Amino acid sequence: MDDSALILVATATAIVYEGSRRVGRQESNQNEPEPEETVEITTSHSVWFPLVASCALLTLYVFFDQLQLVFIVLNIILSSGCMYNFLHPLIPIAISATCNCRPSSLKRAVSIFIAAGLTFAIVGTWVTTNNPLFLDLLGIGLSIFMLTTLRLNDAKAAAYLGAALLIYDVFWVFVSPYVFEHSVMVEVARKSANNPLKHAATHLNWTFASALPKLDLPVKLIIPSLSEAGRGSILGLGDVVLPGTVVCYASRLDAAWTGKGSINYRLYTLLGYATGLVAAIFMARYFQLAQPALLYLVPAVLGSLMYRAVQFDTVKDVWEGLPLQYTRLDSGVAIGILGGEIV
């Protein structure tokens, strides 16, 4: 693999690590702010989510020229909010590490101001330059927000949704060229939208309007190669968030574990994610053809989770899911306690 692929694997894995870390701390009440609202992923999502995603993808493929301005403005607004939510919890940590001061209303106000300023700077730089570094920063913020908002409560829902999305990914990458002449997923991922700032500046006759670039859609990570100009690696944010929710579920299982030692579901699923992503990139490079990453990520992440569950004899607990607490008999045999009853 080239340098861009290695950086992509490291970046995507780090995003999933941070998202799962925050979720685990929320689960164990370690002073991690809870999102205002969470969305539980159930088995019913395995039916309608791929259908909704397919409709949205096909709409963008067919009507992109007509919808691009609305789509990019909505993405700017959403990405800005997610970037702020990503930065805001980090600022107090940085302030405490720098000045060793206790929490206060002034510190909270300064944190809000700094997070808002950094968000404005990142979004503004991306809009005016289309620099992939700032696009990736927005993608990181969006991914972390989704990972901490979406909630898997059992492996059964993860398996059903993962299987459905795997089929969705394979169809729109490999099968769609036989129907639409092009790979719909790849074509949409490569599209650039007209810059809304350029649109406004042109109407106001501002001289800098012509220098403003088109914008890559903030739905992917773009890692340019450091050694070879014009090359790089791309990964859709869905390939970070959807398998990442399984790692976040594993993190919540770890937080609920009260037995001896560490069960490390999160570590195993995180390693599974990195392994699946390496396999996807290897196959893309080997065949010189875009790959549906979920084809590799779903089996790798779910397989890692269930492999660890088999080792600790907790398959039923992991499959049926939270809310649960774990305990272990002195003999080392794991049992699950659900609602106060041994199951």
C-alpha cells in the first residue's frame, strides 16, 4: 500500500477509536457529555435504511446539477454543527492541561468561543480553498457526531443492517454499471458542487468570485499521496460510521462488564475494522477497481465481535444486547444478568 492508503487506514481507525471512546465514557458516566438525542438502530432499519439511502443516491446521480447548491449548503450547515460538537469537549481538556485551572463559568464561555472560532476557520478555509485537509476535518467531526448519536443495542440488529448495507454497497458499486452505464456510487463520490459563496459573490459583482473553487462533497475522506502527485485514497464516511457503530456497541459492552479482567470487545472490533479496511484497499489496488468497503468491513467487525463473545461464552448476551450487566462465576464461566434475572 502507498502512503495515502496507510494514512487513510490510520485516520479512519482513529475516528472510530475516538467515537467509541466517547460512547464508552458516556456509558460508564465518566464525565463525558451525552448527546442531546440518540437514535436507536433496530432490525427494522435493515429494511428501510438501504431503500432510503438508495433513493437518495439515485436522486443525486440523476438530478445533481439541479440540486447541488441546496445539497452543498445543507452539508455546510450540518458539517459546521458537527465540527463544533467535536471540538467543544476537547477545548476544556486543552485549557486544563495548559493552565491547570478548575472548571468555571468563564472557562466554559472561553471553550464555547474557541470552539466556535475554530469551526468558523475550518469551514471558511474549506469553502474558499477546497483543501482536502479541511474537508477531512469536517468529515471527522461529522463521523464522530454520528458515532455518538447512533446506538446499536444488540448484535442481531448489527448483523441484519450490516448484511442489508453490504448488498446495497455491492449493488451500487458493482451491479449499477450494467443498469446505468456507470458505477452510481463512484460517480456520486467523485462529484464536485458549485461553491455557494462563489454564487453569491458573482451576483454581488465581487472581484474574487472567479478564484473560488468548486467544492468536493463532505461525505468522504480524501487523502492525497505525499510521494506521488495526482494519486490518493478515498473512503466514504458511511464506511467509517456504519461499521463504527458496532465498535461503539462493543465499547458499551466493555463498560457494562463487571467480571474479572478485561473482556476487550472494543479492542477486537477495532482491530477487525482496521483489518477489513486494509483488505478493501488491497483489493482495490490489486484489481485497479473501486471496491465496496462494507463487503470487507462488515464481516471483519462483526466476526471479531462474535469471536470474542465465543471466547467468553457471552454469545447470547452480545446477540440479544443491552441493557445488560455482566458477571462471572468463580469457575470462569461467563453469565449474563438481564433485568435482575440470570438468563
